[in-house]
Amino acid sequence: MMISIVLAQQHGKQAQVIYQFELSQQGLCTFDGKSYYQLQANSRLSFLGCWLTLTSVTENSTLLASKHKPLFIYRDSLSQKDFARLSLVLRKLTAE
């Protein structure tokens, strides 16, 4: 699934997508089709947004423990559908 982060323009009602990433049901994130990260179970959701903890993954699917990438996404910068998808994946990760 593709998740889009949206930035609203200051003088208008149009929204513009500024960043996209792909997220699998298992929590694998792909940025620009080049960088791969695994979403960690210690990521959190709140009414303000999502605090994601990502760990870099090499091409042979091994985690690199030293390369962590924190990412905060404000809830209103995601569509309701994307926020729901992200929430579902996070709930699955934390339940395991």
C-alpha cells in the first residue's frame, strides 16, 4: 500500500503530496524504491500523529541494528484512509 504525506498550501484549499512511501502488511517501508526500513513494534499512534521507529534493512533482508530512523507524521498530513492503514499495520506489529 502507498502512504502519502500531504502538505496543505497556505493560501488555498488544494493539498499537495510532498512525500510518499510504500508500507507492506508486515511493516516493511520502501522510500523512493531504494531505501528499505522495517517498522518497529515500539512505534506509536496518538491523536496528534504517528511516531514511527524504523530500522534499516539491507538488500538481503537483514536488519542493521545501528541504523534507526525516527519519523513523526502529523495525523492531519495523512488522509483518513492512509492513517487507518498505518494504524492497522502498527496494531498487528504490537500484537505479535
